[in-house]
Amino acid sequence: MWRQHLPSLLLLCAALCVGCTLALSLGQPKPLSAIAWYDVLGEAVTLLVACGWLGLVVAYRPRGWVSHCLIAGTGLLIWSYALDLFDEFFKYVGVDHPQSLLESAPAPFGMLLLTVGVAGWMREQRIVHRQLTGREHFLRDHRLLDPLTKLYNRRYLQHALERELELRKPDEPLSLLVIDVEGFAGYNHRRGAAAGDRLLVRIAEWVLIRMRPSSLLCRYGGDRFVMLLPDTPLARAARLARHLQTRFPGAHDDAEDCTLRCSAHVIDGEARPPAPAELMSALERHARTDERPQWNPA
Amino acid sequence: MTAPFDSEDKCLWLASSCQDLIALCLRRDADLNRLLSGTRIFPANLAVEHHRIAARDWLNLVRNCRRQVPVDDLAFMTADAMLANRDHAFLQMLQCAPDLGSALRAWHRHRAGFLPLVQVSPAGSDRDLSLHLRPAIGLQGQDAFVTELTVSLLIGLVRHQLDDATSGISIELTTQRPADIESYRLHWRIEPSFDAPVNRVRIAYPLLFRPFAGSDAQRFAQLQAGLRALSRHSGRRIGLLEFLRRRMRRALPQLLGLEQAAAALSMSGSSLKRLLKQHGVSYGELIDEVRSELAWTLLREQRWSNPRVAERLGYANEHNFRRAFKRWTGRPPSAVLAP
């Protein structure tokens, strides 16, 4: 990541070199007895922390205006703090020496730029979070992520189901959509595991942009996905299921004879909802035998 | 006689399966350097054709992969990837066999060069063929992965070639029943039973004779000839534990002594003891294992009486046999005679 920021880093190094040469040429070294070591310690730590910020930004952030603001802001701070540290060792003659202007002027601008950068970062986080809805509900736990599709896995679904069943009001139907990729094993076998993995990722992306933000899509395992649709009646879930089934072949030309098979289920009314574990095994049985699950007599 | 296959020995199969495994993990965001750390495999080796990898390095790689990609279906996915890999001569050969029976025979014939980690021993009963899966060398804690991989290869073969006809197959695993068994159901379409005395796959006889969808007699013969040539070149070596088990079983009802077994391997008794310790077993455990497996088969499949089994296993009397059997399985012999 840091290579992307190489030009900015080089610029900062050049500026620091200029600062050092100025300090060396304009100032006179102080005698050792005149150096306040506590000040040196405090200023050095501040400088190091600012360098640490720069390191973090450079190591973890991709290029973009937010990163530029953050790098420029920390750069100015580092410049300021570095000259500050230098003047503990060098004495400048005169009250309004140009060096003291060079030293104190950049700091406020740096702070300003940092503030703008952090504000931009927060907005960016909000957008990223919006991208995550549909993949994530109330819980964030990276250990439950499926590393391939970046959807949450079966265990997360179980947590989400537990929560939905607990909070559900009697007049709010909770729908579930089981999405199976039919013929996936054959596709995987013919085209190789890498192509199979790519297809799964594409299917996950394709389904994600077709669902409402309040729904949650999880990878159940293998070639099966499960969508959780809170406050959605069966008719609506079934409509989505039909939509996904019919649109799939047109959207994926190279999927050969893979098709999506979606089945919708609902838990509604006053009926006592089944425990999530039961629900999952009912779904599993249903998917294998194509019978309607027990808990949905409708 | 060639020496048996040991952890430090290299094998072609391990290399090609490790490529599939690594590619799979890399697609799941694993870091190549971490996958290869401590394995003596270098990224440059992976590109070399016919590069061989030692069993110990392969097992270390599996351990790293499981750490880096902590999903519960890694073994199943690896098996799928390997079956789909056209460069995998051994598995391609199995897939163009005329039927499952021939495929299993070919598997057994070529196992030495291509699947040296597991001993697959067949035993027949009047209803089905049962395949016992045991580690052929010490598997350094990766026993469950290797077993799942082997069973997945078998199930994958059946699913692709016999159109998902997995109903004639049942699976027993020695592992504890995990909290979540959905991966087994999703990938195998079979619910295995757990806490079994031995890893075992049972296949109903009719399934063995149903023709494979991808059957191709000419290619089957070609690939077999190729594999034969390859294994002649690299030596046909079965795993150390498999070697010892076979010797012990052949010696029954006499018990094969440690010194005798060591002599067959041209080493001293204490070296053999030390070697076995590296593989995680003791000589006595190995003998017990062979006896208990044979007892189990004779009682359950052949319906022999207790005194006859005791005699066959080299026990002085029936009483000693019953006590030993109870020690192995926790149950008396009469309890395993299921209706």
C-alpha cells in the first residue's frame, strides 16, 4: 500500500531536508548545559507519535483525496514538530527570526487539513457501512465471514435468526429464501475449482444488488445461500424468488447449465416460532426432499 | 524389498494435491508465505512440473491452510478441486473407470505412489463392501482432514459418475460428533455417524457395478499404464504403519514380535520403537488395532463364534479374548452383534 504514496513521502523528506539545512545554517548550536532535556523528551515523543500517524495512514489507506489530506496534515505537523525539536539544540538570534515563523506557521494548517481528512474519513465509513448492509445485520465478527464471497456464514445466520425470532412482533411475518445453485457440482467439475469459486462470488454479488437493504444474505455452505427477510410476507418473498430464478440465466452467460433454485418460507401469525436450530434442519431437509417444511402449514 | 513410505519420503501425488490446496486457500485471501512457512516448500517449487513433496511438509502445509482459512469444509473443497483438476492422472484414471468396483481396484493397485497417507483396506460382508480407512503413516494431528479428504474423493467420484447416487453408501467416522454437521450433509449428501471404532465407508454391492457416466475403457487403460510406469520409476512403497499392519495380520494367530518386525525393516528393535513414536503409535497399540479390526470383521461380517475368533487371533482362551475386546471397544463381543 505504501508504494502508492511514494511521491508524497519523497516530497515530505525533501521538505524536512530543507528545514534541517535552514536550521543548521541559520542557528548557532547551544552549549550542552543550556539544553532543556525535558523539553527535548516531550517534543521528541510528539514527533514520533506524528510519524506513527503518518505510518498508519500510508500503510493502510489507498490513494484518494481523504488520504492526501491526512498525509499533508500529518506532514505539516511533522515538519513543525521537527523544527521545534531542532530549536532546542540551536539558538536563533533576534525576536522575529524567519525560522520561528517556519516552525510555528505550518502546525495550524496541518491540524486543519487533518480535521478535514478525518471528517472525510467518517463520511467514507458511512458509505462503506451502507455497502455492508445486506451483508451484515447487528453483529460484526470477522471470524464468521466466508472468506470467498465475503458474506457471513451459517453460524452468523443462526445468530441473526435467533435475534429476529426473539424480536419479531406477531403481525410481522419473517420470510426466508433458500437459494441453491443447481448444477454447480457439474460446473465445478467441468470448468475447475477456480472457475467455480468465481461463479459463486459473482452470484453472491448479483443477488446482493437485487435485495432490499433490510434483508440479510448469508452463505449457508457449498452452493447454498440463505436470505433473511424481516417484516416480509410470503407473497413478496416468493416474488423475489421468481425474479431471481427467471433473471439468472440471462445475467450469467458463462454459467452454462447452472440455474438458481429459490424456495421461500415464512414464519407468521401468533404461532410459536421454531427454535433456530430446528428451523435450519427443517430447511435442510426441505432442500433435499423438496417437501414443504413442517413449520409452515400454509 | 523397498523400504516402506515414511514422513520424510517424497511423492508426486502430494505435490499435485498441494497445488490445488494452495490455490484454493489463496482464493480465500490466505497469504502464500504464511501457508508455506515451516514446510520446506518454496513458491518457485510450485511451478516446477513433477516436483515432489515430503509427507511431513504436506502435513505442515495442511496445518497452515487450516489455520489461515478456518472454514469447516476445506477438506471437501480440496477434494472437489482435485477431482476437477485435469492434470491429476490418478484421479482422472479413477473417473474414466467402467464402474466403481473397477475404480476401487485400480485405486488399491496404484495406492502406493499416489495416496500413501491412508491405508484403505476392503472387507466384504453379505450386504456391502466396507472400506476401512487408517493412517498409513503418522499424520501429525491432521487425521481428520486426511480422512475427510479421502472420503470426499470417493463420494465425489460417486456423485459425478453415478449421478448423485449416494443412497447406497454409509459412512462411519471416529471423530466426535461436531455441533454443526451441515457441511457433511451439503457436500456428501449423507449424514455420517460419529464416534465409531474405525473410519469406515460401506458401499452397497449393486452400486459397485453400475456403469460410470464418464467411462472410457481406452483412456482408463492408457492412464493405468502411465501410472504403472511412473510408480515403477519411483518405487512402489506403502506407508510404514500399513506395512507393519499387513505383516502382523499375516502372522496371526502368531504374534509378530518387535524384533521380527524390526528385522523385516532392517533396523534394530529400539530404532523401530523410536520410529513408531515419531508416528504417534506404539508397537502394542498397532498389534491391538490389527487384532481388534480382525475380530470386528469376523464377528460382525462373518458371524464367527467367540471361541473360533479367539483361536484365530491367537488368544489362549475365549475369556482372554472377551476381556481384550471389552478393552478395545468398551463393550463385550455379544453387544456388537447387531441384528
